Amino acid sequence: MTSEPTSEPTSPPTGHAPAAVVNHVGQCVEDLDRSVRFYVELLGFEVDRELVVPDAAAGPLLGLEAPIGLKAVYLRNGDFQLELMHFDRASNPGFAERVFNEPGLTHLSISVEDFEGVTSRVEQLGGTILTQFPVALMVRDPDGQLLEILPMDYKHRIDAERAARLQP
């Protein structure tokens, strides 16, 4: 039996807990301190916690051969958590550029209060501006992760549209 596709957003029935929640998004970085500085100073993330994972636990879970040397820093921005992972070992692969039409995670989209201020500091903090428009900025963070930077007005508009859809 097949169901008809729908363009309406779906959600659990009222009174039911969601079947799943997102815990974090993980990102591998070459220089943990540089990446923490970028996300904290530019985008307002806060360091939530750090974790050093023993090779005996990390190896089987991640499918990597020892030595692994995994240290993770969890950054929080509101309810969103970004895990920055650094592998302290010589055999890590280098950066491979991804494009938007390649399957998999393409980018993170982040709204900021001070769009012009963020735009002016991207490169000072190790990022690269790829494209710039009055209301959108595409950048690569210091490790090449694509980020879409938008003014906070975008988030407010999306929230208002969602609230209007949910009203009876």
C-alpha cells in the first residue's frame, strides 16, 4: 500500500512525545581551538562541554583504527548543539570540497542579529566568503564546512509563518 505525497508538514498527534529528537550535528575539524573561536566569537555559540574519548571506545563505534586521539567540544546555540571533533593522529584524510547537489549534508544555515558585523569578521576568524548578497552570505568555516548566514529577520519570518499555519 502506498500513500499519496503531501506538501503539508507532519507532526506527532497532540499530546504525544516526538519519536526522535536531534542531539547534535558532528563536524570534524583540523584545529579545534581555531574552530571553537570561529563559532563562539563570530556566531555566538557557547562551549557546553568537552569530551576526550578513549581509543578503545572510539575505534569500534567510528570504524577507525587506533591511534584515534578523539577530542570533542560541544558548542550550543539555543537548542542546537554542534559537536566539533578533532582526531589527533597523522593518518587523517584532508579536506574534500562538497558541492550543493552532492548527496549528504550540504550546509548549516544560521541567522544572526548583526548580519553586517558577522560579514565583516568572517575572514578575520579564518572563514572564507564565497558569495555575498544583501540578505544572505555563503561562507566556508576554517575547515571548509559550508554555512549560510542570514539576518535574524529570516528566522522571525519563518517562525511567524509556522505559527500562522498552526493556528486553528
